[in-house]
Amino acid sequence: MPRTVRTFSVENIKDFKQLLLSWSQQFETALWLDSNKYQQHYTSFDSALALEEFTAIKTDYSNAFDKLKEYQSTTKDYIFGYISYDVKNDVEQLSSKNYDGLDFPDLYFFQPQKLIFIRGKNIEFHYLNMVADEIQKDFTDIQAAAMHIDIASATEENIKIKLRIHKAEYYAKVDTILEHIKRGDIYEVNFCQEFYAENATINPAAVYQHLNDISEPPFASFLKMEQQYALCASPERYLKKEGSKIISQPIKGTAKRLISTIDDAQIAADLARDEKERAENVMIVDLVRNDLSKTAKKGAVQVEELCKVYSFKQVHQMISTVVSEIDPQLHPIETLRSTFPMGSMTGAPKVSAMKIIEHLEASKRGLYSGAIGYFTPENDFDFNVVIRSILYNEEKKYISYSVGSAITIKSDAAKEYEECLLKAKAMKYVLTNAK
């Protein structure tokens, strides 16, 4: 179905983005993707906003990828949405029986009636079944929207954050994982824990704006799905398809930013040389290479970058880039199916790691460590990894954010716990306004 397209030019993009997010809150369905102009090699736009369902698919994990394949093939348009971690149960003989306070569907995609891209100073409107006059009206309304989302009123006072796994129990579970490693069951597992709040009310757009301002990650997203929200400050790409090229950029290795420029440069250099962190990263790179080889042309999987340290506002991260070439006739869903869930959030070997995750973690992951992204009409796609994210069920007044770290034979439980707290710092801060 053809879209009506109009382009406008705006000088102050930062202000326009805030106006756009504020204006978007009137719609029941909204998905905002923002690169925060982070300098990266593979990028298609600076920001995108998808609004209002024209068509949609919402399902549990059962045959989820086949249903998505049919929906994407039939729609032949832009579709935006997410794949939750628990769609692993469609790929492997696995289950998810842990506690879930959020109740997000396992998979959700929609074909937006209104789609807006920001590229440089250009604002592109791509509307379905709309006349150009409606685009002009929306552009005028956006410019007249409330200038700023009030961060000061983002949360109710006294949101009490609770731990699903307490410190002593966390240490014991890490010891159990180390026993699995010693027995040869796994080499590495990404072990996660949930922080949550009950009977809590927030202004999701304001909390997202605050979280994004202090993080400015390249794969930020804000999802509003009626009364369910994802406020995502992700630094990690899961998978991108550009024509016949597939790009995966797993993160393993984290260090905090320091105020002193000299000290900050030193801690980044130390991370780059850290044997344990490099070993974690290389294990996942090997797993990603294996996953990509399932759909790649023979000999077409390559590591473009290995263990390169990138700096973000809150942390330094060690990132690798693995690419492959696929047959152009291969359906795009097949590459997602054969690589999901992303190795950086499971461990290796993947199935064994996921079984241990289910046994030792206390919460169903749901959208956390899943992927948010989009497909284009040309069968390309791009998805992030849902980490550094706050998930919110407005009806149940339930707030959740989870963090994890990679446990290997060289892991120390106390240091892994510290890494989790470092990753949780930004989410806790925007919810409680306290360090």
C-alpha cells in the first residue's frame, strides 16, 4: 500500500524531538527509536516514530516466528515491534515458568498509519491513507506541542525498589553456575536479576526522557502499547539486515566512566586489555559466528571488529562486530529465527545456558533481553537488545528493570554483583532521583 510522503526541514532537531515525543503521547500505540546521533558505521536514520495500528500481530511464543513470517510477507510495508526473550520457546524445546509481573505479549508488531523519520535536519512523514493536508496539520501540531516533558513530575515520591534475588542468594547462585562450568555443562552464562516496584505510578514519557538524557545510547527506544511501556536506553544492536549483509554487534565487557579524563582513559585501556572481559567477548563472538553460519553463504561469516572499547555517558563497553552474507532469496525471518535469542544475553552453549537461566533466575525475562526494532518494505530490518530498560504495566502499577553479567570460570561473585549495580544505576536514579 503506497504511503504519502512529505519532507520538512527543521533547524533545532533536539527541541523538535522533544516536541515529537510529547505529541506522540496522545496515541494508544507508539514506538520511538533514537540513535542519539551516536557515531556508528551502520545506520539508516537518526530517529523514527511509528504511530497508530493499521494492522497488527500480537501472539504468544507458539509458532511465533512462523506467524511473524506470514504477517511480514503479507504486509510488505514498514512494521515495528518487538520479540520477547521467551520466544526462545518457539526455537527450542524450552519453557518459561518464572514469575511475571508485567504480562507483555511474547511478540508484537504493527503496521503504523503514521511514520516519521528524522535524517539530519529533514523530517520525513510517511503516512498511510492520509492526504497531504493531514501531514501539514500534524507538523503544525507537533511544533505547537508542550515544549518539554516535565522530568520533575516523572515519578511519584517514594518509589520503593525491591530485589527479586537478594545479595547472599545471588552469591550462592553464582557458585552454582561455577559448578556447572567446572562440570563442563556451559562455558559462560548471562545471569540476570530483577529489581521491581509495586503499586507505583510514573509518567513513562518523562522517565524515558530522563533516562535517555543521562545515557544517550545509540539504540534507545520508547514503546507505548496501550497501558504497557518499555523505556529503553540500550547501547547494543542485536541484528541488522542491509540487503544480503547481516550485522551483529554483541557487547561483553563493562567498566564505569570516571570524572578525571586521565583516569577515564586509563580504565578504558584497562578494559581493552582485561583477559576475563576479552574471554567473555570472544566466547560470544564464537557463538554469534556459529549462529550466523546457519543462514550465511559458505565462508561468508567475518569478524569486522573484535573487542573494541566504545564509550557511552555512563559506561565503557567492549563491542565486537560480526557480519555475514546471505542468499537474497532467504526470508529475513530465518536469520532472526536461527540467531534468537542473542548470544550476549544467554551464554554458551546457548541451549544449556538457557536451561540454567530458567532454573536459577527468579523472574520471567519477557521483553527484557528480547529485541525492539522494525522491518522495511525491502525486507531489511534492525533490532536492538532490550537492556538498560524500564518496563512498566500501568494498569498493574508494576515497574521492572533487570540487569545481568556474564559468569565465566574466572568470575568473582562480588565483582559480578558490583557490575550489576553499575548497570542498574541509571534506571534506579530516574525512578528514585537518588544515587
